[in-house]
Amino acid sequence: MTQASMSSSSAASIVVASAERIQFSDPRSVLQRVELEAIKEDWQLEYLDSVQWQALEVPMGLVSSIRRCLEERKRSRSSSATDTRFPPVT
């Protein structure tokens, strides 16, 4: 499995973006463990608690970065869905 193939899932894209944000050197091992646990969607990451992150052997700094990226993505999606200041041009 390559990092390129892993980054095709939304969960993997969050992990990669989060790793880049904190300059985490090699997210490959984290990506492999996430895939082994069948975590493919970004929303699945939101349901992991600290014990589960620890079982996945994900450093807390990366967990924090993942949580931040998830929150930013959620805010971005909700603001674009409710932003009526600029209605679509028809």
C-alpha cells in the first residue's frame, strides 16, 4: 500500500493534511493502521476517543492536529451551506 493510494479516502486526506500542518515526518505508519481498522471516512475519525487513538499508536500532537482539521472542515462545510450573503449567479 502506498501513501498515494491511502490518500484517496477522506480519512487519509485528513491524516495527511494534519501531518503536514505539524510537519509530522512520516504519516505512512499511521495511515496503514487507520486502513487496517477500516477507517475510511473523515466522520469515523471524529468518533475515536483517546483510548482508541492510543491503541492506533498515534502521537497526541497528530491527534490534536487531526481534530483541528476535522473541526475546520466541518465549519467550512456548514458556512458554505448557510452563507447567503452572496447568492449564486444565475
